[in-house]
Amino acid sequence: MPPRLSLDSVRKSILSMLPPLPFSRAAATGPLAAISVVVILVISTAVWAWSTGRMPDRLAVVLHLPKSPKAAPEATPQPAVEEDAEPETDGPSVRLGRSPVAGGILAIPQSFAPAEDGGFDLIVHFHGNTDLALESYDAVGTGAAIVVMNHGVGSGAYEDRYSNPQALSDVLERSAQAVKARGLANAHVRRLSLVGWSAGYGAALKIVDHAPFADRVDAIILLDGLHIGFREGSSVVDKMPLMPIERFARRAADGDKLFVITHSNIDPVNYLGVKATTDVLLKDLGIERRAISGRTTLPILSAMHGVLPKDDLRALERRSEAHKGGLTIRGYGGDSPAHHIAHLMQMSQIALPLLVERWSAK
């Protein structure tokens, strides 16, 4: 009977049948070398971190290491530095900045000065470069919130929109909501001014054609924009469209309102220019112009850059002025597009100070 095979004897029999395995010193020492390199890197990093003061204090304590020779000195208490704060106003604190409102842009400038009860003054500016307009208002410090509206080319776009009384009501309501959202409790519009450059006069014309809004508006400023035409098929001036403005001008002449018009000497072909239109207005009011002279100076506004070529930037030349009560009409020379744009660029000098003066006095 053959001897019984054990598991161990079977394993040895199989191994004896295999060829001898080659011996490699590199294979034997490779893992040991790799582990050594890792250990050296860890120790070197720890020494560097400790010596440069970058080792966390908690880890140094665990490793029983002394305080690093280059550890940062203990911080000494420093006086508190206040973060940039919003400029203080005479009324409640409100976040400055811009918000979209009713298709336009509402801006709360640094000069914003609401009343304690949440009342604030509002200027609605129609037509023109938004940044240029807002920087001009900043330059004089009206104390009001500003809304800039651009509805298209030509006065018709503004007349059509504001023929509906609800259009201005929406602007006022949404402006109050936006100011409230910026931190003014019980925000509501107090005094209201309309400013129109060029075609923007169409908005003011239609707004004051509604008696409640004619009462509501405290001031109107028109910058080289106010035109009437001729009766169809004739050369007779049609004064009917001017009637709402004339009624407001009479109230201004009596001191009840502020009404300022500035104009160039541009003479269109198919309708009256602003100078000719204001001549008609002054004649009906019985107010005469007086000749004046002098030159304005260009304001320094960053938003002016690129609006006109440098050679077209020019100061306006004074030519005439008519004044009675709160009505002021100022005539300037020039009959080019650059002269026309100059009325927007220089409104902080030629018109807005009269509004600031009126609102500051009340």
C-alpha cells in the first residue's frame, strides 16, 4: 500500500518541478528605498515648517517641539477701522445706487436727502445719455432721487407714452417702491420735477396737459427742446399744442412753479426751432427778452468722454435771457448738433442750479 501524501509534500513536489526564480537586488531593495524617500520628505517638510514658523501650534505641541525661532510675534490689538460707509444724509439711511424702474433707471445719489417721514424729491429726466445725465445731477447735488427715461427718437415717442396719465403714475409708484426697497421706510414722492432734453420735451408737454399732474409737478426744465409747427397747408403757426406749456409758464411767472428753458439758435425747416417757439410763448405772456453776453465753461464730467469728438466740445455763448417770477428762458448761440448736445452736457451749469436754489429755499 503506497504511502499517504500530505499537503506539504504535494506543495514541495510542485515547487521542485518549477525552474529556479531569478534573484534581483533592485527588486528586493526598491520598496525600502521608496519608503525611505517618503520618510525623508516628511521629516524635511516638518523641519522646514517648524523652522519658518509655518507649523501649526497644535501640531508642534503633539510632536513635543519647542516654539519656532521664527514664529510670528503675538498680534497687538489695533484700532478698529470702519468700513466705507454710505454718506450720511439729513434723513434716514438709504442704500445708494441704481435700480431699474418702469423701463428706466432710478439712481439714489450721494446727495439724496429724504425727510424723516419717508418723503423724497424726485426728478424724472427724459431723453439723453444716462451716465451723462446722472453725473450732471451728482455735480450739483439736488438732494433728489433721479429717474432717467429713454423711449426712442423724436418727441412723438414721448408724447404718445405720456398721453396716458397712468404712465407717469406708474413711474411715481414704482420709484417709491424702489426707494423703499433700498431702505427708506414709508417712501413716497414729495416734490416732483420733469427735465427734458431735445425730444424729451414731449413727455412734459403731455404730462402737464392733465390738470392733476400740472398741479403735482413743481418744476420743469427743458434743454433745447420745445417745438410747434404750422397749420396744415399754411404758414400760420399752430399754437394749440403749446397751450399746456403756456398754462404752466404763467403759473411759473406768478411764482407758483419753476419753469426753465434753454435753447440754441438752431432753425429747423418744417417747424419752429426752440428759439422761435419761446418767442411765441414770451409774446403771449407779455415778457421781453434782454440781450446778454458771456461764455460758459465746460464742466468736468467723465461721462462726457466719447460723446462728441474733442474738436466739437465747446462752451456755450450767452445771447439772451427772459425772466419773471419762477420763469427763466435762456438763449445761447450756435446752430450745430454739437451746440444742441452741449445743452445736455452743461445742464449742471445753465439750468439745474435754479432747481437746487428753489428746493433749498423751501
